[in-house]
Amino acid sequence: MLDLLALITIIFWPVIPLFWIPVHGLSRVFKRLGLFTYVIPLFTWIPLAYIIFINRDFLLHFKVDLPVVVNIAGITLLAMGTLLHTWTGKLLGPWGLIGLPEVSHRIGGKLVTQGPFSVVRHPTYFAHTMIFSGVFLMTEVITVAIITLLDLLLILLLIIPLEEKELLNRFGEEYRIYKGRVPRFFPRSSFFK
């Protein structure tokens, strides 16, 4: 069962960079493409998912042996990440969660600044990191650990900067003010002040 969870994580993770990097990096192009945007990642993701699936034995073979308490911490991280992702999804709404405002002129969206968005500007990506970390700690599959680190690096170095540029274009001064008062990814702690 844990191998299945690891495999599902490995197979579905590429959807994040395959969709969000082009959509945020070339937002004008995808606004013109509109809903057709959602078909494009299928052409890259489906072959990649197939390659992952046929190589699943290799990808799931390498594991670390973690103490049971760490496995339990993984369950907690997975649960917390899933709850956070669900909360951000509820605040963004289904269209915001799937990026419809980024690809359609008809759906403008609104800047969400309450709930977890008042703690960090990108709680959905933070939730992904928690989920992937939790899956690794539960399954002990090294490929999931690599995906977790790769996801974090892509989010911090590429996806968030591209998304923030797009949000600044869409919301202007409102986003600039929000950006000035709320940290990007890691919550501020009064412990470190």
C-alpha cells in the first residue's frame, strides 16, 4: 500500500511543473489559448507517466530505513499538508485552484489574503512540500525524497517568481502591498524576531 502511495506521488508530481512553469512564464500565450491550455500538459505528462509506470520497480526499489516515529511524523505531515491544501483550495475556489484566471480573460479572480494566505503568500505550494515530505517519511522511497527536494527548488527558484510577476501584472498595487507584508513561502516566527 505504501509503495502505491509513493508511485502515485511520483507519477502525478510532474503535472505541477509541466503546467505551472509554462502558464506563469508565458501567461500572454496561454491567455490566448484559453481552456486549450489544459490539454497541452497531457501531451507531455501522459508519456512521462507511462515511462514512470513501466520503471516503477526501479523507482520504488531504493529506500531508507527510518524509525517508526519518523514514519508517524510522515503521516502527520501528509495529513496537515492535505488539510492545508484543502483549505487553500476552498479559499481560491475550484477555478483559482486550477489556474483558470491565469488562462482566461473571462475569469479575473480576486486576490486572496485571508486564512493561510495571511501567513505566507503561497500556502498551496507549502502544502505540496508538506505532502511530499510526509509521503517520503511514510514510504521511505528515495525517489519521493528526490521529488520533494526538486519540487521545493522548482517552486522557490522558478514557479513562485514567475507566478508573482503574473500576480503583480494582474493585481498591481494591491499585490505589491500584500507582498510587502506577508512572507513568500516560510512563515515568520515570533521566536526569531
